Amino acid sequence: MAATPGRLHGFRVARLRDLSLLPGIAVILIVGSFVSPHFLTRGNMIDQLGNIAWLSMLVLAEAMILIAGRLDLSLESTVALAPAVALWLTLPTSGRGIHMFAGGWAIPISLVVGALVGAVNGFLIVRFGLNSFIVTLGMLITVRGLENGISKSQTYFGVDRSFLWLDNTRWLSIPAGVWLAVLLFAVGIFVLGYTRVGRSLYAIGGNKEAARAAGISVERTLWLVFVVGSVLAALGGVLYVSKFASMSAGTGSGVIFNVFAAVVIGGVSLNGGKGTLFGAFCGVFLLDLIQNVLTFAGVPGSWLPFFDGIIILTMLIISRITTGEVQD
């Protein structure tokens, strides 16, 4: 069947949305090279990839949940709780743990904790029909309080080598954690673009009742995406600990705003049913590059949030111009 003009227009707009941040990334790379000769060095680029690897897991999770027409604020706390529980259960008492399990169990425990948080979110939202904003806001506060209680608001040191493996292991001089993040984004892009599950997420985000009428299991799919999202957030926490070899009580605090900024400027609609994971990845990469350029330019850290806000607003305007669509 021949493609209709409307479908062709939608395809072109989607591709523009995917590619709209690439010129911005190119401009920032060029500007950065003039700001500092160290900006485009291999070492700095690899370091920046390592910095965004853990954050990109939250962006991947939030993008999928938003596409399904929901949101999850608790990812910010899950990224801290999951490794905190793992460290608490595996570290000796001298490292503020109780040493119930061997260090090799740290990563599996983190992922299980993430899955449990996502399952509770899904249960309250799907089974009780509660608003995802309110539920995940309450879960953010609860999980953050639990993490502070477990860690006693202290920093964990003496991390087991199983945690550090993802950053210490290098393939082509790039940490294994970065390769893992890229792989998961590639898998996510494939799933959302070429599988029934991916099409179901877009359908549910676009019109839940129409998706149900089409035979899609709306409740099961939503529950699944919340669980997967929280597991990805837990993995983000693992990558954070792997890179910095420690975890403080404030890990992840306020990061949800950067996550939403990345997915929104990447073209993911807050109303659901629109956007791509490639765009979301470009969004988080662009924001990190800009912060890196500002740091090399000697901008004080206290001014970085101001410039972040200006940049986000600017990118939204550019996205509106390039795609011809309003970001909901």
C-alpha cells in the first residue's frame, strides 16, 4: 500500500526530531576546541562518556516511561537506594555494612532492589489507578529516606571490586560501563522501533483506550515499563559507584531535573506517544558537553544551573523551529 502524504510528513518530522540536536553537538564540539586545547582530547572525551554513562540509564528509563504516557520521579532516589542496600549488605562493619552477603552479590542485589521499587510503583499506578506523578513523588521521598536511614547519611567507601569492574575494565580504552550503556540504548532503540512491545508503548502513550481496544495489555505493559525503568536506574547507581568508587547519601539528589531536560530537548513528549531514545541520548550528551565547555571556560559552579536553564530553553526553541511541532 502506498504511503499517504500524512504518513510521509510524520516520518520526515520524526527524523528531523531525531537529528535536530546533532548540529548543536557539532557546534559545541567546535566551540569547546577553541575554549581549551584539552577539550577535544581523547582522555577528556572518554571521561565525559564515563560521566554520562550512569545518568544515561536514568534518561533511557524516563524516556520509555514518558513514551508510555507516564512519568517516574523516583528514579532519582532509586539510583542511590539500590547500590546503598547492596553496599550495606555486602560491606564489613568497618565499611558501615553488615556483611550478610559476599561482595560478588552487590550488583545482583542492586538490580533486585530496583525491580522491587518499580514493581511497587507499577502496583500503585496500575492496580489502584493512582496518578504516576503523585505516586512516584511519594516514592522518591520514601526511598530517599530509606537510603538515608540505611547509610546513616554517611559515605560508603571500600567498595567491592565487583562494583569497580565496569569502570576499571577497558575495551579500546573505553570503560566497559560506557559500552554497556551504549548497548542498552541500542537494544532500547530496536525494541521501541521494531517490536510489538515498543509499538505498544507508543500506542498506550498516544491513546490508552484505543490501545486497549486494539488488544494491547495496557496494565501489564505499564507495569513492565516501570519495573524495567527502575532496574535501569539501579544499574545507573552501579555505574556511578563503579566510576567514583564511593557513594554518598546525596547521590542523585536533584538529578531528575537534568533527566527531564535531556529527554524533553531530545524530542520526547511529556504527554506520551512521541519521541525516540536516540533523541534522548543526544539530549543527555549535549547537556554534558555544554557543562564541560563551561567548566573549561572557567565559569564558577554556582553559575552552572543558570546557564543550564538558558541552554534548555534555547534548545527547546531550536527544536520547535527545526521540527515545526510544539513540544507538549
